[in-house]
Amino acid sequence: MPTSPAPTTSAGARSGGQRPILLDVAFLRLWTGATASGLATWALPFVLGLAVLDRTLGATDLGLLLAARTVGFLAAVPVAGVLADRHSRRSVVLWAGLASGAAAPVLAAGLDRSLVLMAIAAVVAGAGQGACRPAYQALTAEVVDADRRQQANAAMTLAVRVTTLVGPSLAALLAVFLDTGALLVGIGLLWLVAACVPGRGARPGTTGVTRDEPATTGGARGRSFLAEFADGVREARRHPWFLAGLGALTAVIATGYSATGVALPLVSRDDYGTEVVLAGAMTAYTAGALAGALLIARWRPRSPGRAALAGLAAYGFAPLSLVFPVHPAVVMAAYAVAGVGIEMFNVPWFTAAQREVAPDKLARVSSLDFLLSYGLAPLGLALIAPAIDAFGARPVLVVCAVTCFAAPAAAALVPSSRGFSHRPEPGHAEPHLAGADR
């Protein structure tokens, strides 16, 4: 097995040598599209929430539409993974973005007229969102050479965090001048940017990767969808570090994120009597994630996999800070640490998948990642509120915190988790700072 990926001519040519990653035109186009899709994804529930405030939607209607979007997302992710490995990843991004872009004005047309029409449009919007995820992950590996993918992934996640931080203020400002229908049309325009701006990547199966057998061309013609998806599952099983890390990530999202989504508002209201703790904790989390993305863009720990899993485990401090009455600053600090940790995990995780997974199966393996980690999150959200009612907030939060700490610790026991790689790590000679010898 080779000791390093063999960069393709197109990726190497596009990497731009020592230039900052955002000065690379091919990556900048991809980053712009991904940023637009992230902003559109975030904006939809916020704008629909504004429709509840102006009474063009009911609260129950909002819940139905968000559930419909989730159904579309989960249904599209595995399909898109197969299509993105069978065909051009760029084409999948294009059609997925166009579908979500077309759904937005349909949502606007259905406001205060047809909830059924809006639900169908929400399913389509969610499907477009879900289809973009694995395709963007695989397209990044085609556009950026291996040595710079960690910087590229950090730039991608940094954009997501910035839009999360700036987006609410921007949307609230626009809502002063525009009605909900116009804002929904604006979301459609963002999806058009996501669809049309990214450039063409390499053909599936042509990017270099560390693997045991040669790559095949993406998606053999004539095979069933299930057979091709099963190939992706088999590829994922070839990487014990991936299975262990995905199990840990799924556990943390299903418990830690659920504690944030349900328990934090309750604790902020009942124990502190103010929304300031809720707003401060979420802002601290986003600020911490920004700091984590900036740090991991250049830091190369000796054991990158275990460092990433330690970052994932740091999310346990978030539910732990809600167990006992502490100063609000402690809660905010815990959420800031969780934010730093989640990006310390995300960026090496995506980078390792792009490096280690067979290139013609990368989209399918990425779809499996999103399907399990995001797919089980609604289950956690659905169960945590009844659990709090049955057992009380404190025991449930303790279980969430212990799970967040224990699941990554268990994943770290898998030998290949040390470097998120099959490869041996000879002497750990790699420098601690990326670019120190480049």
C-alpha cells in the first residue's frame, strides 16, 4: 500500500502552490457555492419561524414543514452518494441546488394558501440539501490536492460558522424591508449560487488515495442502487477508524446535541430565569467553533485521530455544565470548549475520509456518514424531552455527558483511530505545524 496519496494533475495544478487556499480560483468557486448552500440551509427554518410570528403559519405547521424537510434530506443522502460516485459530482451539485432553488418560491406561493404544497416543496428542498452534502465532500477531494485538504475543509467549516453567527442579524434586518415570501425567494437565489458557481472537478475514480486495491471507475452501469450503496458500506467497513469514529459521532450528536436543543432552553428559563444564558451559550459555541476551525487549519498533532476524538469528547462539557447550578459564565465557557472541540474533530475527519477512502466510493461513504450522524439526531431530540419529564433533567444530562465522553474514548481504542489511517506512523516525524516544511 502506498504511503501517501498520488496527487492528480488537475488537483495539483489547481492547488496553487503556496498561495492561500482561498486564492485558488477552483476552490474559491467551490467554497462560495458551499457557503451559499450553508446559508440557505440555515435560513429556511429561521424564515419559516418569521412566518409563525406574522401568523401566516401556525406552530404545528412549522413543525410539519421542518419534519418534511428532514424526510427529504434523509431520503436523498444515500441516493446522492450513489449518483455522485456513478456520475459527475459537479452534476449532482448542480441538480441538487436547482431542485432546492425551485422549491423555495413554491414554499412562498403556498404561504397562507396550501400547507400540502408547502410540505411537498419542503421535501424537495430537504432532498436538494441532502444531495449536496456528499457531493460537495467528494468534489473537494477532486478540486484540492491532498496536502491542502485540511486547510480547505477548515475554510469550508469556517464559512458555515460565520453564516451561523452573522445570519440571524442579517435575516432580521432584511425582514424589516421584505416579507416572508420575498425572503423565501431570496433563499432560492442562494441555492442557484450553490448550484451554478462551483467549477468542474475530476472524473470519479481519478483522484489519488491511499488504499489497498486500485480504484475502479465510479458506479458500474447496470447495477442496482442497493448494490452500489452496499459497495459503499463495504468500503466503510474496510476502515475500522471510520466505523469507530462514526459511532462516536452519532452518539455525541444524538445525546449532546439533543441536550443543547432541548435541555439548554429549559435550564436557561427555569434555573436562570433569563434567555441570556441560552443566547450566550449558543454564541460562545459558535465563537469556539470559529476558533477551532482556525486552529486546526494549521495544527498537525502527532496522533491526529486521537486528538480529533478528544475534541469530539469535549462536547460532553456542554451537558455537564447544565447539571449543577453554576455561574452563567461557566456554562458559556463549557459551550465555547465544545465548539472548539467539534471543529477539532470535523476537519481532520473530513480530510481523512478524502485521503483514505477509495475515490470512486467517497460520496457513498460520506453519505453514510451524514445519514447516520444526522439521521439519528431527530430521534435523540424526540426522546430527550420525555426522558426529562420521566427522570428529571439532571439524570438525563449526566447520561448525555457520560456518553459524550465515553463514546470517543472507546473509538480511540481502535488502533487505526490513532491517525485515522490504515498506514503505520513511522516515528511520528511530521511537524506540528502545517507548512513548516512546505
